[in-house]
Amino acid sequence: MPELPEVETVRRTLSERIQGHEIVAVEVFQRALRVRVAEDFAHRLAGKHVVRVARRGKYLLIFLDGAWVWVCHLGMSGKLVFLLDSTTPRDKHDHIAVHFAQGAELRFNDPRRFGLSVVMLEQDLQSWPSIARLGIEPLEGGLDGAFLYEWLHRSRRRVYDVLMDQRVIAGLGNIYVNEVLFRVRIRPSTRAWRVSRQRAGDLAREIPEVLEDAIQWRGTSFSDYRDGNDRRGAFQSQLLVYDRAGESCQVCGTHIKRSSIGNRGIFYCPTCQR
DNA sequence: CGGCGGTCCTGTCAGC
DNA sequence: TGCTGACAGGACCGCC
């Protein structure tokens, strides 16, 4: 569900709400997420202040005083929503409630429970496997044609699979990989090693472009994504291929095709993308 | 060991 | 109306 632009939008909206604020109490209703929420999770968070809200790939990093960090991943269906009024009725998929002063509350809701919520010491963050594995941040410079070509030209995988690999670029997911590949006219099933240096350069330029654009539209609300204020994103209006099977390609008019790689639906223009 | 398929979980929607 | 199967934005594990 949430890819880099969505997580970044959650980061920005939450940061405005909780930075500098004290956590007065924490409730855990459901521990069985992708990684079981630790028994001492609530105890570790209680009484701490939020120093800043950051992001690494699709991971949200909520830094707390005392050198602690609360790491959240929203999986496919996760939401972190800030409520001014904690009397708002609880949903059956609300798993964690973090209470702030004056009745404000941050809720972690995740129907499919593919999300993750752990607290650790800041000094352990970079060596924590899920973070340690992550590749380059696409919006912080450093993503260039040479970098991408290095990965692509010696991989026997499909270009789609390489771009989806969080060890290469952190933060891309199914929607944005489909969109980026349409914009550079490469078919998702193309073997990575067949992508030329020039095309790798196109990709390196287009990836940050699409991600920044999506952030400006506050992410894609294809179905259930919401930001930290429970608001929908609007980038779905800008999607050129994702979820547009059967519609006409805006460049050439050919019907957009839907196919699949593994269990993921992929969308492309059979004429523009080779 | 690189690459790929299956799996975790619930909700929704299309088709019968 | 109700049942069934397919599918959904992610990540990890295990098998070949």
C-alpha cells in the first residue's frame, strides 16, 4: 500500500501534530502484526517526547527523547492517524493507541496486519536488519544512471523486479514502478541486463521526478491509503498506467494492458513500452 | 547464491 | 441474497 510518497506524506502530516509533544499513555489492542508487538512496547513509549519524525524508504522513524526510536511500517493497509479527540469510536482494526496531552491520540490501524511497530535504541537502528538492508534514498541525490546501470546490467532478473527490490532503491512499490517504467518506455518484463546505459540514466532521472510529483499530490489513494490527518491523496488522478487496464494510452491510444509478475499486477502500454 | 514462488491477513468486488 | 474466487499499495522465507 503506502510507498515512499505516501509514507513521506504521513511523515509530514504527523510531524506537524506530534513533534515536541509528550506521550502520556499507550494502549496495545492487537500484538499480532507482521512482527509481534513486544510486551514492553507501551512501557518504553510512555512518558517520552517526540523529537522528530523521519523516514527511511517506507519506514517511518519517530525519534523520542532518551535516544529511543519508534519504527513503523504500514505494510499494505496500515494507517497512522492523529485524532484531536480520543472519544472517536474505535475501529476493530485499531491495534495501537498512543495518547498525548489534552485527549489527542495517534492510532495505528491495519486490517491486513502486514504492518510493523517496534521500539529500539537509536544506536541499534542502522544495524537493525530491515533498515540495514535498504538501498539508496531516491530523493537525496546519489541516484544516477551509473548507479542504476551497475545494478541492472549484471542482473538476470526483470527490470520490474530490480526496481521493486528495496536493497537497490528504498521506497519504490508497485504503483510507482509501473508509472516510472511507462514514462521511460520500458516494459516491466524486460530483462534488466538489456537496459542500456542511456535508459538507466532516463530511469535515474524519472524516479525522483515521479516520486516528488506524487508527494506534491499527497500520495495515491487507490483505495484505503490516508495521511496522518485521515485525508486521501490525489495522485491517482495523475496515474498513466496503474489500474488503467483497457483505457487508452495517453501517448499513442493503444489499450493499456494488465499482466502479472509473481503475484503482482502490472500495467503497461504494449506499443510505447518495449 | 541469485531468482522466483508462496505465504502471512482481511476486505472488497465480480460473477454465478 | 449468498457463496466462491480473484485480487489488493509489502516483505520475508525457503526451495531449486
